[in-house]
Amino acid sequence: MNRRRSNIQIIRDMLRVGENGAGKTEIMYSANMSYSQIQKYLGFLIIHGFIDKVEVGNPVVTYRITEKGLSLIKSIDTVLEVLDLEESSGF
């Protein structure tokens, strides 16, 4: 079954890539996203404090997950785990 990922799953994938710091291209390819998606989601994650933009040179930029972002990953994993349990029970 070919299923599309939800926004929550995309955000979780992006945050996981950013745990050790990553550039925009690395996040885009690792999270299997288009350029327009990465622009939209990165902006959202930065504005809400889940990812920090770290300038490591000119023009080198790295994105790194924050403590708030780590907390969000744990919450997302918990919710997805519960939903998978409900799906397997017929709901």
C-alpha cells in the first residue's frame, strides 16, 4: 500500500535528521522532500523554536534540533505508536 506521509510524519523525519545538525540539502534528501516543502517546513520549525539555524560560515548554514524539538519528536512518536495500535485493532 503506497501511503502519503502526514505533516506530522514529515516534521518528525526532518527533526530526526537535524538531531546531529544538517544542511538544508541533507534534510531535504534524507526526509525525502521537495525544495518547496523544505522551505515551508523549515520556516515553520524555526519560527516555533523546534530547530535552530546555525551559521557555521559564509554561506554555510546548519540546522540543529532544539530541546523543544526533541520533546516534539517524543510526543509525535507516542501519538503515532498509539494510532498504529488502534489501526491494528480494527479502528
